[in-house]
Amino acid sequence: MSLEKHDLLHELPNSKDTIHELKTKDNHFAKLFEEYHEVDHEVYRIENGTEHASDEYLEERKKVRLNLKDQLYAMVRDYEAAQAS
């Protein structure tokens, strides 16, 4: 199994400028962004064996990460759509 971090900038490379702008101008986005990265790092540490956790806990954290990514992606998409119009 390939272990990799799911860094948001890596996941959405075409939205790097938008992500930076939202992080500096939108406190809610910045909070979700930080939480996403904390959860992503935790999942990575569990998967590579640095931290130990049950399979159930790991799966729950992955679901949290996915939910946060979905929220962040929606905010990026909405911001970019508003800028394009």
C-alpha cells in the first residue's frame, strides 16, 4: 500500500492561488483548512506506523478528512465560480 499525505495544495494544484486567498480572507476556510491538515497528518502517522490506533478509529478519521476536503473543495469551487462571473 502506498502511503501518501493528501495535502490539499497537492490535491487541487490548479487552485493554489484561490486556496491561499481564502486562507487569508476567510476565517472559516482557514479553520477548516487547518483541521484538514491536522487530520491528514494524523491519518498518515497511523498508516505509516508512527502512531497506533484501531482500524475503526483510522476509518473514522479518514471519513472526517474526506468530509473536510469536500467542504473545502466546495468553498474553493464556489469562490472560483464567483470570480469567473
